[in-house]
Amino acid sequence: MRDDHAPVDAVHRSRARSPQIGRRTLLGAGLAAPFMTPALSGCGAAEASPHRLRLGHFSNLTHGVALAGMARGTFARHLGGTAIERQVFDNGPAAVQAMLAGAIDVAYLGPNPAITAWVRTKGAGVRLLAGAAENGAALVARPGVKKIDDLRGCSVSTPQIGGTQDVALKTLLAEHHLTTGPGADEVETVWMANSQTLDQFRQGRLDASYQAEPWVSRLVVEAGAHVLVDERTQWPDHRFVTTCLLVTQEYLERAPAQVEQLLAAHVETVEWINSHRGAASVLLNAEIGKLSGKKLKRSVAERAMDNVQFSWDPLMANIAQVAEHTWRTGGIDVRPDLRGLADLDPLRQVLAARALPAITDAGLGVHRKG
């Protein structure tokens, strides 16, 4: 994720609530303006077109499929004459805001923003097309914090209110009966840009942070933090979705051929990354450097790469559980019905053409008659 370099005194703070205390809607909260490449700074929310594809993603390792697909020309080759317009975002809520405003057609983002978009459009505005990355998220802490209970009275950051790591942190705290309010059980949640989190750790002013790669590795290697909870340990099969691919319903209906072409490029890029992990690590680091202004240290890039798996399987059963966590921690007001969220038919066609195994939508796919 890119950083907005906001001053420390502008950091947003909140008290993490238990699931039983006043559920509140975070769907429109904390949305940052997207960072756009200069050529796109005035593009606005024009009508979706089959002659172009407006693609959103982060300058983040967990968005490696988008980074590599663009850098290697795989997306451009598969999409042929379709112009690809890229927008780079700081966070998932900002990408959702742009998508629902009609400014982008397709976005790589975390499962929580995808669920948010689904809820906000009442199941009519977006469809989930594929997975992109798994794992690569953790709660890291300063050396003195050795167990979850040590977080009482501490300050813990996440990149964005209502984001995937924010919900994961709140779920973890609730499971350990750590709530806010007066007394020893108080935990302060702080939402701040990643560069600020790194600076705050170095200055000893932050106790812990829930992050995705490469920021987990940056905090460990550059700020002396340690992994308190690897999120893989929180899931029965040690797999969870970090990044998925979302499309607007309008673009899916208007440009189905382009969607299938993008998915073909997506699958090919996943295969390339998984077959060339070393070269992919170098390429992704170079792209992060171009988009964010600074490459990662080699040790950080390699450590982060080891913690992220790339896959087109969206792990829909996992996303359903994430939605439950989002509701229980107050991220959405009603328990969401995700049936129809996924439209995996275009992906299945791509997989079949490449003789790759089919995937399941866990009962959450679009139901088509006949």
C-alpha cells in the first residue's frame, strides 16, 4: 500500500468495541482519495466501455498479480486492443469508493472491501471473479509484548478502518475478551499510514500492528518487531484470502470477452509467479519501487515473498467466514447473505481451456437457470 505521509497528530484513533456493544456501519468511513497515475488524474467516472478496462490495485506485494501482469505485458497481450487504465490506491475502502462511483471497472482488493461493496450495492453492483493472493498477514508487536493478553492498555495499529487487517485484529481481540473502555482491558486501535507505523515502532510509540506483507517483514527486519500471531494459525487449513479480484456488474455485462481475457492473463501471471519465485520477487520489488518511490530491502522482499502464496482460487468458504467476522465486530449492521457474490464461470472457462482443475464457489456463486 502507498503511504499518504499524514502527520502524526492527524492519525485517526478509536476504541475497539466488543461485538455486543453497538454495531456501527463502517461502509463509508475512513475512505481516502485514490492515488492516480498522472495520466489518469482527470479521468473521472466515465461510462464503462468494452474498449478500455479501468483497473485498480495497490503498490503492495499481496497485489503481485496486478503488478506482474502489468509489468510483463501479460494483461496487455491478452486484452489486445482494449486500453488498460491503471489506478493505484492506498487501501481497499478507497478502491471500493472509486468502484461504486463508476471510476474503475475491476479492482484487486482484500475480502473485507469486497464484502463491503457487495453489501452497499445490495448484491447487485459487483461480482467476485477470482482469488489473487493468500496468507501474508500477521499481528506484530514490540519485544515486550509476548502474548495477546499483554496488549491490555496498549496501542495497536491497522492500515485502514474497515479494512481486512482491521477486522482481523478486532476478531482476534474479541476472541481474547479484550475490549475497550476504562480499566485494564482497554485496547486502543490506531489507523495510520504504513510509513507512520514503521516510524512509530522505531520510536517506541506503538505497541503492535496488524499488517499485510511486505509491511509485516519491514516491521520485523527494520523496526525490531516480532510476529505475535501469524494469521495462518487462525484458520483450520492455514489458508486465508488476502487479495481477490472484483468487477462491477455493469462491466461484466457490457464486456464479458474482456473479463475472460483479463482472467486468462490473471491465471497465466499466477502460474508465472509460482514457477519463477526468485525472478518474481525481484520484479515485484522493482514495481513497488516505481509506484511507491522506494524499493524494499532485499531481505525484506525475500522474507515477504516467502509468506505470500498466489492463487486464483478465491476460497469462498473463507470469505464467508470473514463476512461473519466483519458483522460480529461491527463492520456491517446486518449479517450479509453472500449468495451470488461470486461469478466464477468465466474463470472456470479459462481453467478448463488450460486443463487446470475446477474450483468451487462454496454455494456463493451466481445461480443461472437452465
